[in-house]
Amino acid sequence: MSTARRAHPPLQNGAGGDDGDDERDEEDGDEELEEEEEPRLKYQRLGGSVPAILSTDAAASIAVADRMVALGTHNGTLHILDFQGNQVKEIAAHTATINDISFDADGEYIGSCSDDGTVAISSLFTDEILKFEYHRPMKAIALDPNYSRNYRRFATGGLAGQVLVLTKKTWGGYHKKVLRDGEGPIHSMKWRADLLAWANDAGVKVHDMKTDKGIAFIERPKGIPRPEFLLPHLVWQDDTVLVIGWGTSVKIAAIRIDLSQGLNGIQRTIATVGSEKYVDIVGSFQTGYHISGIAPFGDLLVVLAYIPNEDEKEKKFSTSVTSRQGTAQRPEIHLVSWKNDEVTTDALPIHGYEHYKAKDYALAHAPFSGSSNAGGQWAAGDEPLYYIVSPKDIVVAKPRDAEDHIAWLLQHDCHEKALAAVEAGQGPTELLDEVGSRYLDHLIIERKYAEAAQRCPKLLRGSPSAWERWVFHFAHLRQLPVLVPYIPTENPQLSDTAYEVALVALTTNPSFHELLLTTVKNWPSTLYSASPVISAIEPQLNSSSMTDTLKEALAELYVINSQHEKALSLYAELLKPEVFEFIEKYNLHDAIRDKVVNLMILDSKRTVHLLIQHRDIIPPYEVVEQLLHTNKNCDKRYFLHLYLHALFEIDIHAGKDFHDMQVELYADYEPRMLLPFLRTSQHYRLDKAYEIFAQRELVREQVFVLGRMGNAKEALSTIINKLENIEEAVEFVMDQHDDELWEELITQCLQKPEMVGMLLEHTVGNLDPLYIVSLVPDGLEIPRLRDRLVKIVTDYRTETSLRNGCNDILKADCVNLLVKYYHEARRGVYMASMDEEVHGNRVDDGSSRASERSSSVRALDVKSRTRCGARCCLCFDPLPIQDISVIVFYCCHAYHLSCLEGGLDLMRSNSNQDSDNGSDDEDGSPSGKSRMRCVLCTTAAA
């Protein structure tokens, strides 16, 4: 069983307690558990008219109906209050302390009894009051629940020891009946349906008012003080369950008709002889405190506990113990199960509690109603209320609702649970903003800035004002960078100032620059103005705080701000691969003049292509100048080689001023390209090139330069002595077309026997091998001479055979071509008219004449059309002119006769050649006539 105690909860609408409570609070605080449990009830002082009433009087008893509260005082006044404590009626029914109050079920009548020996039945809606005098203090009263409907019955009792039941007679007056007598004073009485329960010195009795039979007697707990010092408390949980709290004992009695298993596994049957109803004690336990009141709370019990002092415990209630003045402890509310499992405990800050005894407190609860009448439950819409009464104070307790639960969680820093509760619909949605704000405040106080930022999207949701407020708050705390990743860009969209403040905050520290770059790339550029952010970054360009990431972010901002050339400078400096696409996208070719080196370092191949493609914008001398004088750590000569080589391939003259340099670059980086370059270019110095080749031992290049310089013999000597390649030597001599070189070649080869043999092998077709052999000194040993001579003879025979074969083929081809030419010359030449030339592709299907002509044309064995399109090849007029003869040659050129004769005369006068007389021409024309020739073909031949 848990015995934890909780410090007194805060009360609303009133002070927290008396003066001097602080010291006692500290003492109570020592008794709290390390982990405080959430209370089940909340407390509030009853306001309205109550403070004024109790300022001049003291509360003695209380009763609660469905619509009102009745408060009885020590001066005998009955105050009818609403649930806010406002007085709606005052009844001066008695002249002494009112000990008990009872409502009927309809809330139309109220009964009260007093120490002045009177019992009063008052109508709440009229001025009707019935008074009964008994001359002894009356301690208990209970109206029949159906008092206003039928019998007008009520029961009462007091120090006289009689249980009186009064019933109104039909003809007037009341019939009095004594149910019990002689068992001691009556201390408490409760009526529910047909069952009346009362407590006297002997114990508790239950009487069936319908059958007028007693049902059960429950003995008074042993070891408790007399009832006048510690009163018994009775409460009906429903029509069949009676809860009894007396001293330190709690019993739950169930009214049954048949014997059956008791609730909670406890079976104890007490039966009255001859009764059909029985009572089961279904729950029973002892407490460590005095019971000043008890009430049901669902399947739990609410107990108003008075904590006795040590001296009171030691006397074990053997005498009439009273609290020493000013030493009493706070009363407590215990929420327990039927097995005394304690759920919560709350200490109450009642005004003046130090001076009160257990019987000075009272506990009342609002009646159960509706469908939940049974089982100690309230109907939906009803508010369960508990009234804790002391002489000068009334506290209202009620179950904590969702808002209270959330408030408690927040108070105990359980913000995550509070948020989950609100999101689960346990409280109004308006609480979500408050919970979120308090949660964030808590995290900020705890300096958990990252966690607070992470929670913002969930807590602030779609409120632009809330987001902006927290953006500026984080900025004030210099913690805005942790919030930036969570700032929304849509739904909601914030003001441009909020986004600009966030971005500027990221520029202040190098550790934030990566986030700045990511944010600039991800946030839409329409959300903010880039100018304030650029202004914050630019002063750092030449400082130590400038990082590559910040430069890239600045470049992105330049792009947003349409400052593309500035962005290009930064991209090139940062060697970003996408710089080439950026140049093409924004047509920034003119802006790369001073960025050649950076671009070459980034991607030399793409840069060279870009420079070559736009060499009209960036001339070669600017590129070479930048590469030559750069201070960057790079292979600038290699870049020069790549650029000049590509430039040379595109235009051999574009970089002619740098061909001397290019010779050296080729020698260093790509020697295989030297010879093609040397053969093509005419813009390099031969002596300098030869010096470079000599230093690097590039023999073939030396040979080429020597040959270009006219020093063929030295070049030939170099080939023979250094390359020892007779084939290249022969090729070199052939290219020079110099007979003396052949003699020099033979002379130098004769000094080396092996060279003689190789010379014999490679001079077939160029020199006579016998001549070479004749020059060989006697006795010179030539390796593999026999084999080489055999090969020479064989090659000579093969060459001779090939020549003969080629001659035969050539002769046959000539004969065949002459025959073909003869047959071609015998064919006719078709002369097309102008109309046919223009409309040659048209065919008029409807004209039979045109059809016959087409057929005849297709039937001709046509050699070809005239080459001038039916026009004279000299005057270009149409051939078919009336009375003018036309001459057509076998070459298909056609002339007007007059044009041709004029053309031939002009040719003769220019060449001063006379025609032959007295002999026939080759074409068989008679002697004395000039030979007709085609002017065009003759001119071409000449």
C-alpha cells in the first residue's frame, strides 16, 4: 500500500493558506516522494458569498443537491448557495449549531437539525417552514427521497437515542414512529430509495422502510474514540452499496437479496432473522489517519483524512483526546481503492487548520444522477464535485480534466507528454499554441537550442507570426543557425525579412557556411532579397573568415541577383566543374579573358576547346600571356602546349608567333608530333629548333632540320651514323633529288660492310646494284652478301616481269579504248531544241503527236546531248537559227558555222601558224581547205 503524501495543491480564487504556512510547507515538502505522481483531483476555494458568511460565522454542516448547495452554520442559519458560492436564499431555521442537512431527491425541500433541539423542513421555492421541537440536541436528519411526491416522510435522531420517522397524515399533522431506541445517541443518518441507514454508539443499522424490517447491524469498529469526538460517516454509493467511514476503519456493505459471492473476492454475510435482504461486507480496511469524511469516486473512494499527532496515537483514543492548540496537521484527501491501495494523496491548505480537530471537518459530494446513478459515477455532462468544509473555509474538489492534466505536465516539465495529450484531442486545440510556446521556452531555458529548433515545425505549425517571432528570438539569442534548417518556405511563407535575417546569421561563423550554401540552393530565390546577404558577405572576401564554401554561397547569391560575371569569377576561382555550363548559359565568353589559368586547371580539355572556339574574343596572345606569367601552382607549359597544339590544328597561322615556343613544347610533351609540325609550319627558327633537338637527342627531327637548312650531307651522315637506318637514308636521298647525295651515300656505306649489304637491298629501282658492287674494295667482307645478291637478282627479275606484264595490259587497254572510241564516234548526235530543253521533263499524255515524237527519240541510238544545251558554244545563241549551218564535233560541242570560222581565224592569228596546202587533213578533208577543229577542245589541249 502506498503511503506517499503530496504537498498541498494550488487553490484558485483564494489565498494559498494562513500566515506562517511557508515553514510548514518546507516540513511537508520533506515528506514528498522523489517522483511526484499526478493528482486526480483539483481544488478551488468556494467564493461568492461564502467568505463574507464565514467572516462572521463558522460552517458546521453542508449538503449538496442537483442545483444548489446548503450550508449550515454554528449560529443556526441555513444558507442556500449556487455552485459558485453565491447566496440565493437564507433561512433562519435554528438558533444553535446546525448538525445535519438533507435534501429530497427533487431538490424542492430541505431538512435541517440543530443543537437547539429543533428540526426544520423548509421549502426551497416558497416560504413554507415546518418546525419540530424535541428539547434535546438533534444530530442527524434524512428526508425521504420522495418527500415532495407522496408521504412527506423524514427520519431524525439525536442525543435522545431515538430513531424517529415522521409521516404526514392525510388529515393534517404528522405521525411519529420510533424505529429504534435505547442504543445511544444517533450520530449520522442517510436515506437511499427504501433503505435507511443510521449510526449510533453501538454501530450501523440498515432498515428497509418498505417492509419496515431491519436488514443488518454492523458493529462499531473497536479501538476508536467515542462518536462525539470522531463521528461516523455514511454515504450511499448506489441503491445497494453503503460506504462507512468511522475512526480509522472503512467498510463497504452491499445489500443483497440472495447469498452470493461478494465483490473483490471478500464474502461476509450478516443477515437479520426473517429478512429477505442481506448485507455483504465486500470491502474493509484500516487507515493510519482519522476519517473526517468519505465519498465514492467511481470504483475508488475519496477520504478526507485528519492526521493525528504522536501523542494522540499513543493514547489510542482511550480518552477524549483533543488536539493541542496550534499543532494540528493539514487535512488530506486520499484517493484509495476498496483494498486501501492509495492512488494519490493531497494535503489541503485549509485556513486555520492548526486549530481544528477531526470533527471540525466535513465532506459532501454532489449526488449521482442519470444513467450513471449506480457505481458512484456521474452522468455525462454532470460535474463531480466534492466539498471539503472547515469552520472558516470551504474547498471544492473536482476531477482534473484534460486541461489540468496538460497544465500539470507542463508544470513538471513533461512538455513532450503535454504536447502528445493536446494532439490526441485531450484538450482544446487552442492549448496547442500555449503548450508549444511553453515547451520551446523550457528548452531555451535549458539551453537545448538544437532540440527547440527541431520541435518548431511541430509546435508552431502553420502560424507565420509564431514562426517569425521565434526566428527573431533565436536571432536575439545568437542561435538562429540551428533553426534555419527547419524554417518553412511555404505553408506558411514568412516575411522576406525573416529569411534575410536567417541567411545573414549564417555568414557570421565559418562553421555555418556549409549550411548557408545548402540553404541558398534550397530556398526559392523569390522568398528574400539577396542584396542584404551579399552586403554581409562581401566585407569578408579578403579576411581570414572567408571560406570556399562562403565564396560558393556568394556566387549563388550573385546569380540570384543577376550579377553573373561576379559569380563566374568565384566559380572559376573555386574550380567548379559547372562553370563551363554557366558560361554557355549566360553567354559569358567575354568574361573569361582573365580566368584562363583557373579554367585550365579545372578542365584543360574543355577550356582549350572554349578558347579555340572563341579565339576572336580571346586572342591567342592573351591566353599565352596569362599562362606564361601565372603564379599558380600548375604545369603552365603543359597547358600552353595543349592550347597551341589545338590552335595549330585549327589554323596553322593563328599562333605563328609562338611556333618557336611550340617546337620546344612538342619536344617536351609530345615528340611524335614534331615532324608533322616541322613539315607544316614555316614560322620557326631552324637553328633554334636544331639546338633544341640536339639537346634532347631527337635525331630524326635533327635530320629534318638539317635537310631544311640545306645541309643534306650532314643530315645523311646523321641518319647513317646515329640511326643506322639505310632505308631512311635512301628515302632522304630520294626526297632531295641530288645525285651527289647518292655518291655520298655510297661512300659512307662503303666504310661499313653491313651498310653495304643493306644498301644493296634498298636501292633496287633507284641505283644499279652492279655499280655499287663495282665500287666495293676487294677483300671487303660483306655479311650475307650471297643471299643479298640472290635477292637483288630475284627482285630484278620480278621487276622486269612486272614491267612486261604492265606493258601488255597497257597495250590491250589502248586497243580496247580505241575500238570503243571508234564505235562511239559513229553514233549520231541528238540536237535538242530550246523548248525541249526547257520542257524536256514534261509529257503531254493527251497529244498523240508528242507521243510519237517521244517514241522516235527513245528509239534513237543517242550518243549524248550537246554539252551546251542546244546552244552555240561561242555565241550561246540557240542552234536552230534559220539559214545558218550548224557543225557538231564528236566531243559533243556544237557551233554555228560562222561562229566557228571566226573563232578558228582568231586562233590562227594568235599562233601565227599557217595551214598545210596541197595535202589532205587527218580527218580526210580536201587539200586547200582549212581543217575544222573544236575551238574549246583545241584551246584546252594547248
